Amino acid sequence: MKKLILITIVFFNLQLSSCQKSTKIAAKSEPIEKSITDQFFKEFTTIYGDNGLLQTGNTDLKKGSFEIYLISKNGAKQWFDNLNAKNKYEITIEKLNHSSPNEIAQDFDIWVFYTNKKYLTELEDQSLGNKIPGLVELYYLKAGTSKWKKTREYQLKTDEDKIKFNDWKQKILEDFLSLSNKQNINPSSKLSAKWIGTYNAYFSYGQIGGENAGWNLRIEISNDTIKATGDGYQISFSDVLTAKEDGNKLILNHYKNLSGYTLGEKMNPEIILTEDKEDYFITTQWIDKDIITKSTKFGFEISKEKQ
């Protein structure tokens, strides 16, 4: 895995050591402070990261300290692996660095470890550090929303707390990554049992050159992965998909290409699977207008193998 060159951002002048228990999550969410709203993502340093956890921020005696972390709403590992597979990671990071906060917030969960300027002091090496006593607050903005929430805070009462703080922060970030990956990397594990199984369909073009022409579609849905394979006349692909259940529909979006044609990555969604009275149907852009196989009001019929 290609590692990006990390740009060191000095926020707290901390060292790793033992852990301190975090304060409880605030019972009532508080709106983010006006200073964060005004200064968020203004004059911040370059976004960088690895494994799907992106980082940026800024610190200033007049504005406060903002240590900012971004995780794709589609899951950290899934987002990272998908871009690497397409060799588009660096291009995407460059695009993010030219995106507005509102644009970024559409696709990324955002956390800000914020230190009010009144709790900052200039150190002997001219970097900025935390005063004692001091306070660091954690704010959260869910992707696609506009309301910030204050979720935690960490009080610095002694110099020892400065050392413990970084372990507290690191544990929180690890939890964010773990939850993100569990929610997104194996989406089928949360689906209704009716969707688990293997589906097959054949789409005919009729007689071409004196021979029957067509192609087979096979969709395999398990608790670990979802894979769609197309094979036959002028078509060959194998894609890994993610899923979102919507009533009697299963929305299958492209995750990555394993082999063959890569057209699926441009389809949104790639396949929609519909259930009606234990019968199953699909719609997908893979099926072109030359297919003579008849469609129904729900889409093309696809059979599910008995388990």
C-alpha cells in the first residue's frame, strides 16, 4: 500500500503514554461554537492520510486549534481500497483540497478536536501548546447534515493530563474507524435473510450469425460479500458490490472490479434487486436495448437458487 508523505501538524505538543477515561458523551447535543463555524477549514493545512482516515487542521493563538478528521460515509477502508484499485487516491485528495467545507461534508463524516484560543499558549520552541488548566472539545458533523454536535470533552488539569490526552484521542479515532468499517465493508451481514443467496438470469439477443447469443448474470450474496458476474456474448465482468435495503428493493452499488469490463463503476446504482411475493427481479444498465428477453413491471426476472 502506497504511503503518502505525512505533513506534520503541531497542535498540542503531546507524547503517547497511558490512557485516561473519556468524559461521558454529552447527554444533550450542543451547537458548535461560532468560532468553529467561522474558522472551520479556513487557512487549513493540506488534507492527507492513509487507510481512509483523512486529517487536516490549523492552530492559531487568535483563532484556536482545530484538529480535523474526515471519514467517508461509505466506510473508511472501502473508500480507500476502492480509490487505490482505480489509482485515483492522490487525484481525489487533490480534489478535496480544493473543495469547500459544505462540499466535503456531503460525503464525509467530520470530527473536530477543538481548543479555544484562551486555552492555548506559545511554547519555548514557538509552537503552540495547551494551558493548564485547559479544555479540548470534540465536535461531530454527520455526512449530509448541517448540524454540529458536541460529543465529548477532555479537561487538562495537570501536566500529566497532556500526556494522557493523546492516548484518549487515539482510542476515539480507532473506534471511529472500526465502526465505519463494520457498518460498510460487509453490508450484506445486516440484510434481511430473504436476500442471502445466489441468483441467476439469462438475457438473449436471439439468433446472431446463425447461433443463439446471450449472456448469463450471476449475483452471489453472502454474509461476507456481494459479487455480480456477467459472462457471455460480448460481455464479461466480475464486480464486488455494496448493498442498501430499501423496502422490497436491494440497491447494489459498485465497490470494485475484479475482472473484465469496468463499466459498472460508472453505474449508480449498478443493479437493483426487487422482491415480490418471493419472486425476484432486477434492473441494471448492463442489460442493453437489443436484449429480446421480456421485462416485467418490476424488471427482468431472476431466479434464486434454493439453499
